[in-house]
Amino acid sequence: MTDQERLEKCKVFANANDIDWLISTVKEQQKKTERWKNKYRFYKGFADRFSDIIQEQEKEIARLQKVLEFYADKENYITFDSPAIKDQGARARQELESER
């Protein structure tokens, strides 16, 4: 008899052995459920930490992208008194030091 068949039988008529079987089945399912909950908590912790790291890296990329855009802009090099020439790398050094 399968578990499903036994369960259906218990719905109609249950003897002491059936009650014992039901109790042991419920306990076994509770243990399995608790193991799955523990696995979920464990992997969720990893996911949360990786999410935080990804967000930090995205902020860092955006910060450095702004510096690159400044130095990549040809308009900043047109004259000797242009922003990039006046800057002489100060902005890049400032950004590099702020990440330390």
C-alpha cells in the first residue's frame, strides 16, 4: 500500500498502527521542513552579502565612470587653460585616494 492509499484509508478508518504511522510521517515532514528552512536561511545570507557587494561595486563603477568621462571629453583639452589641463590629474588622484 502506498503512503497516499494509507492516508486515504486513515480518513475513513484509522487504527492505532495508522495513528502511529501518521504521527511518524508528520514528524518526518517537520524535520524535512526544518532542514529546508535552514538551507534557505544559509543561502539567503550568501545572497544578501553578494547583493551588498554588487551594490558597492556598481557605485564604484559609476564614480570612476564620471572621472573617465571627464578625461575622455575632448572639449576639456581644447586650450591650455581647459579644465583637464588645469586639473593636471587632480580629480583622478582625489578619486583614487577616496577609494582607499
